[in-house]
Amino acid sequence: MQRYDLLIRQGTLVTPAGVGQGDVGIRAGRIVAIGELDPAAAGETVEALGLHVLPGVIDTQVHFREPGAEHKEDLEHGLKGAALGGVTAVFEMPNTLPLTTDAERLADKIERAGANAACDFAFYVGATPDNVGDLAALERRPGCCGVKIFMGSSTGDLLIEDDETLRAVLENGSRRVAVHAEDENRLRERFAIAEESADVAAHAEWRDAETAIRATGRLLELVRQTGRRVHVLHITTGAEMELLAAAKDLASVEVTPQHLTLAAPECYERLGTRAQMNPPIRETAQQAALWRALAAGIVDIIGSDHAPHTLEEKAKPYPQSPSGMPGVQTLLPLLLDHVNGGRLSLQRLVDLVSAGPARLFGIIGRGRLAVGYEGSLTLVDMRAKRRIEESWIASRCGWTPFAGMTVLGWPHATVIRGQVVMRDDELVGAPIGQPLRFFEGDSA
Ligand code: DOR
């Protein structure tokens, strides 16, 4: 009798109970058994001896550019890159063209993605001064992971710059709001630094630590007053980490692999405008503060901020060159390398890229390798030594700032609801990605 559609055998399972060898049985998309299971009872079997089996990785910050800038990226390629990188689901950002700011545009994105999705997805709705009153209803629509605020301008036109409008956004709705915290006033005041220097190394000086600290400080003041929960994206300074450590009741914290891996000035000398992003990559002292915050438990999530631009666009003279770099496909390889380097444990990694996203955003059935949860899993080979090649990158932008880097640890397979969708760097079978489901408007 076939009890499992898919049986993953003899893997090293990273479960809430600890790390140990066992089998995982999946039926009708859900984990139905964990332990020593009968191989004869399975339809398909994946031999996982020597591999670690993690609950599916979720990347909570990607820009897939569709509609409007499909020459940089589109949903199909972005989702393929995700699956190739061991990612089982993404949260996609609203700074597309048109902006994702109403129900119709949200529905359009869901429909486009669903047509050819290598992995699961959800979309943010962007807050603007004009849609404040609609946000409470919009954030509850199916396929929506919440509201996104840009406090400082970046790629695209989304911006909530003053405290009054920011407060209005926070007062409209109840789900955790994702925030890009850079102070628009200070950015405007200091733009001459970027313009006059015409050197990308000035990026981190123009958008300096104070620009980020001020915005995060202002945000947390309003969070205290309104009681609204926020998720503060891509934190880059130790001072912000101190502010955020004192606000764990209301604010969760995200960092990116690139802020943990690259540092100024070396990255600007080596990569030029490819290293340009907002908020910027800063010096090693700030990077060390991010690692300390990660070790201290202040950081809740690591997201890639996959923000592709073409190399032609990146070749424009700074500061006309756009900010952002691709990352959804390299998120996990970089982090596995950091695990092997002793910077974090595999269990903490699972907390940051699977359990954390599920807990904070209220994703149904995700974030745990446990009976009853979805059979969406990421299998990794911690001993695989690989060079990151641009030929492996699925993104339409076709490049990665990590090209040529050798990492120890590599995604071996991506499984979504019991179906293997990636194995040995190849996508397998028909695309089955669906919108993620959320507990009704709620999360931790
Ligand atoms: O560097 C960035 N690029 N930061 C952002 O906030 C937006 C992103 C993009 O969409 O290009």
C-alpha cells in the first residue's frame, strides 16, 4: 500500500526537536510521518543520506520587476532563480510599474505569477499618501503578505516621507508592515555628496548611517504611539540594532546576506556600481555589528533584497546608476557557507529563513519540519564546495555580485508540497507554485 507520495530517506533532519537522522513521508502535499519509515510504502523516494533536510526556505524580500521592467527580471525567471537556489517561496515587492497599490494590480500580479511559478509566492502592497484608507482591506486580500513602506526614495516612486502620513499608514490595518527606513529629508539635503563625487564609493557617505538611524528612530517612535507591528528591512548599522533590541515587542528585524558578506570600501573598488544598493553596503565595523546582532538574536529574518538591474543600467555613471543587486538564488549558498564558517548554526539559519518568516507573517503550514506541516522542504549538501557561476543564474539580469566566489554548502533539492521542483541545479517537472496562505491577517 502506498502511504507516501514522496519519501525522503535517511536525511539529517533539522526539526524543532533537534537535528538527527530520519525519513520524512509526504502525502497529498503534507508531512504525514517522520521517523524510520517503510520505503516500500512510497511512490517516489529521494535518498538523502549525507544531506540536511530543512523546512522550506522563504525569501521575504525580492523585486521581480513585473509588470513594467521585464528587461531586468520577470516573475517566471525570478521564481526559477528562487527554486534553483533552494527557496520554496518569496514575498515580492510593490515597486513595479505600475506600482502594486490597489486590488486590481495585486490580482494582476497573482495571475501572472501563477501561470508559470517554479515556487510559491505572495505580494506586498505599497503604501502611498493616496491609498492609506484602502490598506486595511488590501492587506487582507489573498496572496498578499502585507503592506510595504518606503520612508526614503529608492528604485520606483513609492514614498511616505513625513511622520503624519507614516502615522496614518500605521493606523490603517493590523498586519506587520515592512519598512525601508532611510530618512528622505536627509537624503535630499545631502544629495550633492553623490553628485559631486561621481564615485560609487560616495554612496555610503551620501546615504550614511545617520540617514538610516534617523528613519528607524522616527519609525519606532510612531510604532510605540500607534502599537502597530513593523518589520524593518535591511538594517545596516549597530545603532539601529540597539534601537530595535529595545523594541522587540513591536518591531522585527531583517538583514541581507550582502550586508553580512560584502564591506566598504573593498566592495566598491572591486564591484563598482554592482555593489550599489539602498541602504548601502557599509564598512566592516558596521558589518561586525550586524553579525553581533544576529548572534544576540535581535535579527529575526535574513532576506535577499533581490533587486536586479541590467549591467547596461549599472554601467551608467554614478549616481545615475540604479541601486540594487540580484540575490534570491545566492541567498542560501552564501548563508550555508557562513554556517560552515562557524558564523551561525544550521538551526539558527532555519530560524532566520523559514521559521522566522512563517511566525512573523503568519504563513499557514510553513516554517517547521513537523507532521501536519506542508511538505515544502529544502535539501542541502553541507559538504558541496561550489563556485558561484553566472551561467547558473536564472535572473533576466544575468549577473551576480558573487560570481567567482567559492562556497561550502549548496542547495541540493527544492521540494514543494511533496513535489521535487529542483534537483542537482535543474528544475524538474511542471511549475506548481501557488500563492502562500496566511492566518487571517495575523502573525506573531
Ligand atoms: O537597492 C535597492 N534596490 N534598494 C531598494 O530599496 C529598492 C531596490 C530596487 O527595487 O531596485
